[in-house]
Amino acid sequence: MAKSEFEDLKLDNQLCFSLYSTSLAISKMYKPLLEKLGLTYPQYLMMLVLWEEDGITATELGRRLGQDKGALSPVIKRLEAQGLIDRRRDPGDERRVHLQLTATGKSMQRQAHTIPSQVLRATGLDRAAVQRLKTQIEAVRRALNSLTENSD
């Protein structure tokens, strides 16, 4: 039987749908883990970056997360209201805002340290397989980002 000319338009043949539905499943899996910490997934991503680089600027945080600073502002404000971070203006350049973890924000890292291993177990993959998959997804993201950067 010949392949239909519309075979490529089937939902199950879409890379975008595989990535999207997997993202939804991962977010759903993270939800109860993060609720124990009082964090949303976007807040968790910010905390991951700050645990690596405490004191970075909001602009740098946006770059690391692939989002513009304006989209991050409400999440940053919620983290500050929760007492997890402080925002400090750079005395040399008032436009730059540095994000500092509070003692509570720093101590949360210890509470969160088991999350990655729980996520790994939930995937059913071993570390090497996850790393290979992550490398492939990052290559796709870089290729797509280079297309959009070149079209501007």
C-alpha cells in the first residue's frame, strides 16, 4: 500500500507534538515534587540557575532560561515575596538588577537535591540515555534558534 500524501500531517508523526506532550507529562510529574517546596516549575528553573550562580543579573537569568527579562519579572517578584531571593540594584549601573539567594533560598537547595534522581527514575531511562536524548534535543533547539535569529 502506497504512503498517503498526507502521512506527514498525522499528529503521531509530528516531532512538535512529541516534544509538547512530553513536556506536559514532565511538568505534571514535577508538580507534586515542587509543591512540597512551594515552587512552580518556572520558579524551580530560576532557583536551579541561582544555586549555580548566586548574584547573577536578571538579564543573565533570562539568557540562561531562554526568556526575556519581562516574562521573568512576575516570577522573580513571587520568589522575592516568598523570601527566597532579594533583588539588588547594581550601584554602578542602576539598570542592572542582581538576584541574591536569601538564607532560606540557599537552604532550599538541600530540600530539592533528590528531585533530579526522582525524575530520572520516572523516565525509565538510565543516565547515559537521558544525556544522549538531552544532547539531541539541545541540537534541535540550537538549529531552530539559529533559523529564527537569522530571519530577524
